[in-house]
Amino acid sequence: MKRWLILVLFILFANYAYAGDVHYLDFSEEKVIILTMAERDVARFMFPVRDYFKPYLKDGREQIEFEEREKEQVFMLRETQHQLNKTLADVTFFIEGAETPQYATLMKKTSLKMDFDRDSVNDMEIRVLDFAEDSDNVTFEFVVSDKINAEYKPTHFVNRTDTNSNINSSSGNNLDIIGYLRNIANKSYKNWEISILIVIVVLLMVWNKRPIERFLRRNF
């Protein structure tokens, strides 16, 4: 009884904590996209990224080869903070192939530069254009970097025979449980209606413990 009760409550809390819209961006033709996001909104897009293979020597010179692949990147607006004289946007970038998500806090007219393939060349710049006055919405500008005459200096390499396992080992799209719990607590504290609803749900489930157990035994 306790296990499924905890599971149901966790699913309810998690769905509420991470409720937000998903925006699918397409940079195949557009190099600049302006997007207004609410808290917990996510922007997902495919982006060409280089997988650099381990260097080898040929005729006494180091050779570095690569293969370009389309990988999904995920950008999230976690929270908007309103302070006395400024407003901040807490964001998270889940980079496919990276070991951990990237966290940052941005102000108006500041930007976040992303190097998806770790070759010392920026692939994208994300700028905060404006904060909404009557909501927690933030308007971002996603700009694909101009890499003409760029000098690529890769710092991460993959094995040719084990490329797939390296690529798919990303924890990028897995939201950490600590973030779940922190956001549940924050939203419950800020929204008293949700807190009351949670209490009511728990009380109803406790009061109807026996009917629920009988129902579960008959059907599962």
C-alpha cells in the first residue's frame, strides 16, 4: 500500500513540477530564431555536431578526422527570479553526449555560448532579449554561429569501433531527481492552492485505504 501510494504521489508531483510546453526549433534553414518561453518550457532541436576520432600519425604528422551527425539538444527555462533591481533567468542545457547538464543564470542582454562538439569553436549563442513585465516569460534569441575561417581545436575524441556507445551514453535528457524534488518544494511553497490540493489527495487516499486495497487485489 505504501509503495504504490508513494509512487502515485511522486508521479503527480513530478507532472506538476515539470509541466511546460515543448517548442521544436528547426535550424536547417533559419540561423536566428526568437522564442518566448514560460517557466519549465523546453526548446528541442537537432543540430549538426562533429564526432572527432582519436588522432593518428601519418607521415610524421598528426591526423584528426571527424564525422558530422545530427544530435538533439534540449534547452530549458527552469525559473525566472525577480530581484530588487534586476530579473534573472535560470536555464539548463542538456547536450547530447555530455556527461552532465549545463546550468547558467542569464540577465537581459547577456548570452550563453555553446560548443556542442568541444572543439573550441562556438556553435550557438543564446541571448536574453527581454523579460515580460506581467509574467515570468522570457524572450530568447537563438543564433547559429558563423564558423567561417574558424580554427577547430578538438578536446574530446571517440573510438571508431565504439562510436555508438559513446554517443548514446549521454545523460542529457534525464532530468536529475534532485531537480525534481527542489522544484516540487519551490512550486508547492509558492502556490498555496497546489499545497492544499496535495493535502486533500493524501487524506482521501488514507481514508479510502481499504476500498483501494480491495480494488487493487481484484484487478492486479
